[in-house]
Amino acid sequence: VQRGRIVAAAEVEQSYIMIKPDGVQRGLVGEIISRFEKKGFLLKGLKLFQCSKDLAQEHYKDLKDKPFFPTLINYITSGPVVCMAWEGVGVVASARKLIGATNPLQAEPGTIRGDLAVQTGRNVVHGSDSPDNGKREIALWFKEGELCEWESVQTPWLIE
Ligand code: IDP
Ligand code: MG
């Protein structure tokens, strides 16, 4: 089945999802990836990566005037992260729901942060907040050739 015939390309979005260093250290990589896989989004890119301060600062540039910015940059660069590009219709907003509120104590049970974290400064996962930021962040974290174009055999069982 050709996906392009079922879903208009314009509706397909990409979200940059990142397991933060605490998620990697706590052994939550499989658990977190699994939630996006089971939901039915398409994995386009995946790598374990130690990021530089420059890259972390660029990624979070909208927060550069916040008092927590220096500790946020230390946190994100404190160990390897897992970088992912996920694709699908509505993936950006849906991923934010799967992830839950920024403060894990306010995140609903059933969400990643609601189930797996307790503090805003250790909230285990990042998800893009708009389709435009999804594109921007994927371009920032992945080099050309690191994303895969592929068709999942599940697609006709996910999209009518
Ligand atoms: P989001 O990750 O839910 O989109 P943002 O407001 O964009 O939340 O903040 C980005 C990240 O910055 C958060 O996920 C969290 O790691 C960190 N952060 C946000 N607010 C605070 C804070 O008040 N204290 C410490 N870290 C914070
Ligand atoms: Mg954000």
C-alpha cells in the first residue's frame, strides 16, 4: 500500500523527540521508545549522542533569558541523549500528550513524565512544540543521511 495515496503529504508532520540524559542513565530508553512505537508513529531517525553546549544552547535558544537556562544546558549535556525523529499525521501534538506536562508532578498518570519522573529539571524527555520546530530541531540534531525513508508494513493497519 502506498502511504502517499492514503494520507496527503501536507498532513504528515515530524517531531523531534529526545530522551534526556536522566532517561538514558535511568534505563528508560526502551520504555520511552516503546510508547511512540506502540502508538503507531513512524521512526525516521534514532541515535545515542553526546551533545555540545553550543548545540544545547541553540536547541533551547528561546529560553536563554530564563534563570534556569545555565542549569538546563548542564543537564542536557551531562551525558548522552537519544535523538529521534518521529513522523505521522498529528505527531507533534500527540507526542506532547504522550509526554505530559513539563512539571512531572502535574503530568497525568499514563504520560511518560507522569509515570516516570518527579521534577521539571529531570523530566526525561523532550518533544517539539510545533511542526515548524519539529523541522527545525530535526535539522539541528541530525545530519544529512541520518534519517531513513521507509514504509512500515503497519501503515494500512493504522490508517484506513
Ligand atoms: P517542555 O519541555 O515541556 O516543552 P519548556 O517550557 O519548553 O518545556 O522548557 C524546556 C525544558 O526546560 C523543560 O523540559 C525542562 O527540562 C526545563 N525547564 C523548564 N522550566 C524549568 C524550571 O522552572 N526549572 C528547571 N528546568 C526547567
Ligand atoms: Mg518546549
